[in-house]
Amino acid sequence: MNADPDHLTRVFVNICQNAVQAMAGQAEGRIDIELQREADRVSVRFRDSGPGIPEEIRTKIFVPNFTTKSSGSGLGLALSRKIVELLGGRIAFDTELGVGTTFTVELPLDPPPQEGADPDRSKQPGAALGMLERKH
């Protein structure tokens, strides 16, 4: 896989931060991370023991500027989704109230070049990320 490690770190840290914040106030909290490699892709699953995501906000969590927190920009998951998609992958979640949430990040081992993109920049989503970050 040819991806900027800083961008992937941003995605993974954001998912873990959200899980930790969701579990705040619980007597015990747990995040399990599982890596699975297949022939043409890698999947990383982040499973937490938090309260789960309420039905009414599930469709909004990847929307820029949406947040349930008193502080924060609401860009974390939107930016994470953009990074993953620009690398030719996908990010999704499964959640159950009272049980927890699992975020899955799937990335191709060799991302396809973006249509019309400069080949040297096709695997580096920095320009598009900068545009997303400036929208707040």
C-alpha cells in the first residue's frame, strides 16, 4: 500500500479518540483493533464497548461540522472518510445500542489512480484534504 502514514494515523487516531470519548464515564471501556489482510486489500476494525451510536445520528456522523460534543469541529470522521476514499477504500460502521460500535476501514493494497489526477499525487490526498479542512 502506498499511502501517507500521517494521513492513515489521522484516520486511526480519530476513530480511537471517538471511541474513548464515547466510553467516558463508563466503569470499564475496551477498544479491540483487528487487522486482516486479503489478496488485494487490508481491513482494520476498531471495536469499542461504548454505548453505541443512536439511530437518529447514524446518517450524520460522516457529515462535515456535525458533532455531538460540546467542543470540537465535527470534521474528524468527515476527514477520515475523505482520506480513506481518496486512497480507493471505504469506511463503515456497525453499532448496537448498549453493546458498542465497530468501525471498519478497508483499503486496497494498490490504490487505483484518481481519474484525471497527476500520477504523482494520485495516492496522496493532501490537496483535497486541505480543501475539506478549510470549509469549517
